[in-house]
Amino acid sequence: MNAPSDLSMKTEDVLRIELEEFKRQHRDLDEAITALVERATGDQLTIQRLKKQKLRLKDRIALIEDRLTPDIIA
């Protein structure tokens, strides 16, 4: 996650590519966390670290989706 935090400087195409990459990373982390919990092979510190990373990705995904979704005035 070395992407700059300033979304306003990125084109829509770049944001869409980043969005797909972040979603993939989020899924991968979810699968890794599930595997560690089910197999009891991971320590709690590792699991917590992965969960925090997953939450950061979720926040980043939400920011990009908000940027890509046009404002609709009802």
C-alpha cells in the first residue's frame, strides 16, 4: 500500500485499478485470517495485525468508491 493518499490528483482509471487491487488484497487478508483462526497456527498478535491491515484497506476502498461514485442530488 504505497499509494499516495491524495485521491484528487489521480485519474479515474488509476483509481479503478487501485480499487481492484485493494479489493484483492482485502480478500487475500480475509482468507489468511480465516485460515490462521481455523488451523490455530497463528498467534493472536499476528491475527490482530492482519485484521488492522484489513481495516485500513477497507477504509481506503471506501474512500476510492466515494470518489468514483457521482454525487446525486435528490
